[in-house]
Amino acid sequence: MLNEAKNFIQMYYEETGQSEQELATRLIEVERQILTQGTYEQTLDELSYGAKMAWRNSNKCIGRLFWQSLHVLDKRDLHTEESIFEALFAHIEYATNNGRIRPTITVFSAQDIRIWNHQLIRYAGYEMENGIIGDPDSVGFTKVCEKLGWRGNNGPFDVLPLVIQLKDNPPKWFEIPKASILEVPIRHPEFDWFTDLGLKWYAVPMISSMKLEVGGTSYVAAPFNGWYMGTEIGARNLADENRYNMLPTIAEQMGLNTKSNSSLWKDRALVELNAAVLYSYKEDGVSIVDHHTAAQQFKRFEANEYEAGRDVTGNWSWLIPPLSPATTHIFHKPYANEKKTPNYFYQKDPY
């Protein structure tokens, strides 16, 4: 911890242009705290900058151009399930911002708090006799919520509750007020029948299952969000065979030949589904970015990092969009998938 703390503090002070004397004084204080207490407390400024750096270092994220715009909400003083839920509820409302989405992270105490959800807002999945209703990716967690006493409506878009656990106490679940959940009904600019599919998606992707590591400290409860790139919804969530698998239905409605791969029915249906997602979000005034614009923004991020004397790391298989990747510069470039800290890391599900 001491080495990681020193490395981070030095980076923070250098990047923010603070004096060598201020750096030396802070390093002495951090070392004293770690040697006497086994840990140290980061200042709000250190935590805020560390969370932003973690976004900058996220190899799988194409949206890193905006890393400095992250809003950091410090909730390290909360230690009850009810107060934590209120903070998560506040995060949802603050980040959603009536559709003008604000990149946000809420950081809780480094100890003894876990949020069981993968995302703060996520649709349930139910195993039924005739197949799965809802999101197949959520079937396992939905069963966990039901064992805790939650009951959904067995619908395709039931929002799961928030599940919070303190220390070794039994987890508690909390229903998110419906008025605070902004959803976008998916329709198409040309196909009137698209509305009859009954598709929708929530406005903000708020990841809550990853941990934030800053300067040797792991914050295991630190939900964060940006805004959606359209393909996350249109080429994955609603399109993947192991998710909502809408391509066959859309292709049928379009009158495409689904018996031959060479008809490219999947590709044509995929394009129209993505066009519908982008159209719907923009019509409703909800922040979203198409994958071509996102790639251009990432190119600007690369240039900015080069000017700052920093190498750009990346996970190529995640950075390329799942729709028409070869039309972006990212497809044609190699990236070193080197892990840097601060960063966000996967952690084992608590259940």
C-alpha cells in the first residue's frame, strides 16, 4: 500500500501542478498514517482526481476523452443500508439529469459495503416454461432478488431492486422509485411497425459491480456512469442471441430472407435496430453517441494523451464497435493492453 500510495500521490501532485514542498509534506503524512494505522485517508481532491484517472486508464472504454468531466460524489461517511440507498437514488437522479446525462461516480467507504447489482438499473430475467422473459443476462441475479423477497411482474422490462450489504449482515433490497427511472421507448424514423415491438431501454448505464482502486485503496462500492454508445444497446443488449435476440423478429418484419446468410439479413436488421435506438434517444433528448462519433472522440483523446506525454493503452477487442468496426481508425491500430492504476477492476459477485 505504501508504494502504491506514494506513486499515486506523486502523480496527482505533478499532474495538478502543485509544489514540491506540498508533495513532500503530503508524502510524509501518508507514510505516517500507513505505518501507524495500516491505511490512510485520501483527501476529496485526491479521490476525485484518482477516480478521473481511473476512467482515463480504462482500457475497454472508448469514451475516455471526457475523463476530466467526471462528477465525484464522496459518500464515504455513510454506514447504513438506508443512507446508502438514498445516496444511490440521488446518484440516479443526478446522473440522469432529465436526459442530459452527467458522468458521475459515487464513492462509499473502502470497507464493508457491497452493492450486489451489476448496474444500478437493470432489467430482470425470468425462466419460464416456454423460455426466458426479460433479460437472460439477469436470470441469476433475479433469482437472488426473489429469494430475498422481491417480486417482479414477469414482464420483459421489470427494473430490479437495489441490493445492499454491510459487513456480514443479511443483504437488504430497495425498490427504485419508478418516477426516477428514465426509459426510452424504441421506435424507428421510417418503420411504423417498429413501435409494436414494445422495445425500450433505460437512459443511463450505471456500473455498480466494479471496484475503484486509487493509490493502494480499493473502494468496492463505487458505482459510476457515462452515457450510452448506441451499439451497446442496438448491437448487444437488444441484438445478441443470449440477450433480447431481436434480429430475427426485425428481419421478418422487414421482409428479409432469413434462410440464407448471404442475404445479410442480420446485418440489415442490425443497422435498422441501431438506427432506431439512436433516433429514439435523440428524439427524447437523452444523451447518446453513435460509434463513428465515439471513434472520432477517441482519436482526439489519443492526441491529447500524446501531447501530455502519456501512452494510450487499450483493449482492442472492446474498443472496436460491434457494428462496422473497420470503418473506424481503431480497427486498424494495435493497442497495448497494459493495466495502469488508478483503475476500475472486476470483482467476484458477493452472492
